[in-house]
Amino acid sequence: MNNNKRRNFIKNIGALGISIPFVAPISGFASEKENQEIENQDLVNNNLPQTISILQTTDVHCQIHPHDELFWEDNKAVFRKTGGYAYMATMLNDLKKKNPNTYTIDTGDMFQGSELSVKTTGEAFVPILDALKYDLYLPGNWEVIYGKKQMQTLLGKLNAPKICTNMYHDLGDGKKGELIFQPYQIWNVAGAKIGFLGYTDPLVPIRQSPVYSKGIIYTKPEENLAHYIDVLKNQENCSYIIMIAHLGLSQQIALANMPECEGVNYILGGDTHERVRKPIVCKYAKVVEPGAFGSFIGKLDLTVQNGKVTADNYELLEVASSKIKPDPTIQKLLNEKESVYKKHIDTVIGYSTIPLYRYFVVENPIDTMILNGLKWKFPEIDIVLSNGFRFCPPRTTPDQTGNIPITNGFIFDMLPVDSTIRTAKVTGKQIKDWLEKELNNVFAKDASKRFGGWVVKFKGMEITFNAFGETGKRVQTVAVKGAPIDESKLYSILACEREGDPEDMLCRMKGVVDPKNTTSTLHTVMIDYLKNNSPITPIPAKSAKALDAPDTLLTQVTGVDYVFK
């Protein structure tokens, strides 16, 4: 069956609602570009070395315009403008012109992170992503933010193939159905057959509100990775295997050192917004991750000769928007999609006297601002909590007032989910046990046990801890309102409600008592706080102090040749 007939066959049976089990070769699920490559294979001289370029973006989080970005240079924060889809498009197109064997992939978190996304439940980004002409997608941990059905709708509308090898339909009672997306993709390029597997974060039901991923069962990559490596190598005869992943750099490194990963050559990762400039060489595969917010493009060049990959080269390219002309077609599309909401997005609601960013692992100005707002609104609560989110680009450029404007749109960048604020009571012992668990999620010696977020943030409590200490014994001191914590005493706490959590859980803390929803949400509190207190100066209060790490710690990754900068 030739490629055109295969495409028509698949289109017709899809229209009839017939599902295809993913056990046969997947070459029939090729993109238009891939089909063209397949059809032109007779023109390839396999004896001559050729280069395949794979361009990767990830964790753009719906940041469609250039933004301030933080770089760590000479032991200090430096800011410059990067990103923006129109600028990224120009850069991608220029790279494609240099090498016809160039492909682009996005490895997740493409539908969450901005007001435009929330207002359109992600729909505005379908034509934007299609216009960028991606060749392959992987769903990230936040693709479920609008629920399973909307995730399927959004990804289903995209023209390029989607793969994910560990997301299954939940048939109820914990029974797995079929995979939601095809498990692998094959590219026939420059005489080589390259197989792709895709794995997303299996901890989504724990890290996000459980209701988001209702109807989905996630499995750990190691449960079926060896099987699909065998399929790609011995059934599909792929000479090179790439895993596209949205697991977080620590998890990706751990996986690349597991025997189940033998046969994978490269892991093109995402989720933790790390900027890997030189591949991390693990036992079975090399691992990279290209930052976030459209600030970077990862470029993997594979040299192919006689159907085999003979060499590889990786570089992290900065999307320096001040030096790039925006693609006019993409810019026009962005303007059209944003026009209805632009006035509200750009409305200034307050000011900061210092740069706002979220890059330090332990404390940072953005979360300090959120905590200050919550404590201002609820002064009677002993301890206010905020999750250790990573998303939100910095905001550092003053306007004519000399201060840094905070807009409605930036509130959505910081807090895309306008969660209801919830209060409860817990004992001092519960707090200490919870702190140990949360710190282990960030700093576990075993990389496979690390979650993707930063240290949870709090105000009203002060702790000292050893980030790289023994599990269960990291916390050294805890004080609430200046007094040592009493393990038997009940303390009031406040955090955002997570839809789908048990009644007695708050901010992943189990067994809380007297839980109550307030009439406030995160957005209403922040808007009210900024209206009444601007300009603000959210200098981190050092409520959490690591005794064995600097305040400026920028990554949770240790033990490998990697520095965030």
C-alpha cells in the first residue's frame, strides 16, 4: 500500500470511529513531510554522510511574546529579552533553510500558562502550533489542565503526529484500556530509520489536581520501555532510537541509567525547565533539556552514512528576540488570537520595585509576593502555603513610573489556575512530617524519587534544613510565629484547593481537620493585595534556609556534569 493510499485508509477508518491497536508498524502514521522523505529515499546516496537536524522546543507555557529572561552569569542574575513565537518561527525557518533534513518537535506543556490559554481553553494555540509546522508532539504534564476530553480535542486538532507510550484510557477499577496516543513514530530520513518513543510524567495525578487527569492511567516508563525498544529495533529495524520525554531532568537521568533504557541513544527531555548546554552522558543514553518559555531551541545534529548514525552534536540555541526579525505571518496570527483579550491582559494592576522571577529552588520574589498577598488577606492564619511552581517567565522591565508593572496577564502567568483558597488545621507533627516528604521530593539522593517542582513556599513558619541530608532527617529547626513548633498543637494553615483531592488533604498534606473553602481565590487576593499595597518589594524572607546549599541554588540536579546558566 503506497503512502497516499495509507493516509486515505487511516482517514476513512478514523471517520468510522474504528480504533487501531498499536501493534503493527507505525510508518503509516507519517506526517506529510515524512511521507515526502519516504518517497524520495531513492534519491539518497547512502554512501555519502548527511546531517539530520532535530529542533526541540518544550515548556513554552503559552508565552507568545518576547519576555524578560534570567541568565546566571558571573555569579549574578542577568536579564535579557528572549522568546516569542514569531521570533522562534524566524529562527526555525532559517535553520530549516540551511538543511532540508530538519525536523521540529515539541515535548509538552504547550496549552497551559497564560491568560489567552485560559480564556480559550487552549484553542487559540492550535492554529499557532500548526503554523509553526511541528513534525511531532508529546503531551506534557499540564496538557490535562482542561480535562482529558479537551486534551484529546486540542492535540487531535494538531496536524502533526502525537506519541505517548505511557498514557492509557482508564476503564474503571484501575483497569487499563488502550494507549490514548500512538506509542511510537518512525522517520525515514537520509537513508536512516529513526524510531521515537514518548514518555510523559506518570506522577501527573499527584502533582496536579487529580480531577484534571481523571480517565487516564499513567505507567512508569520502565514498565514497557524495553518492549518498545525491542519492537523498534527488531520489528521495525530502526538503527537509532530517540526518546522524547516530559519527565524532568532528574527522572530522565535516572531512566538513562536503568537497564530498561538500553538501546535508547538520546533522551530529548522537558518538564523541569533546565538548560542543558552539553549532553549529560549516562550509562545507556545521552540526556538534554532545552529550557522553557520559548527562550531556547535545542538542536541535535545526527550524521548519517550507509543508513547508520555515525556521530551526533548538540547545542542549545538562545532565541535572542532583540536580534531577530519576527515572522510576519506568525505575528499576524498571534495578534488576531489575542486581540479580544489584549486590553485585559495588558491592564496594569500594580507595581514591584524589584525584578520578579521564579528560578531559585528554595525562595524567590514571585512566590514571596504571592505569600505576602495571602498573609495580608488572611492575617489570622498561622501558616500560608504556596506550591513550588516553576512556570512564569521573569518580569524585570520598568515602565515610565520607574517601577515594574504587574498586569492581569502576569497574574495568569504566575497562577494559571485560579484556585479557591482553603483553610484547615494540622498538628505540629503533621507539619514536620510533611516538610520532610516535600524536601525529599526536591532533593532525594535517588534521582528517580524527585518530583518536578521546587521547595514548597510558606509564610508564618521558619525552618532550617539540610538539602542533601539523610531522608527523613533533613529538617533541623521549625518555628511558627517565632516559637519552636509544638508537635501536639493544632496550627491553622491555608493553601489552594486542588480539585479531586480527598476532603482531608491540603497542599499534599494528609489528615487535615476542619477543612473549609473561603470565598476568595488566588487571583482575587492578588489583585486586591496589589491594588492596596503597590508598589511592593517582595524580597524573600529566608523562611526556608538550606544549611548546605546557597540561597541562589538554581537546580535540584546533582552528581552530573551540569550547571544551570
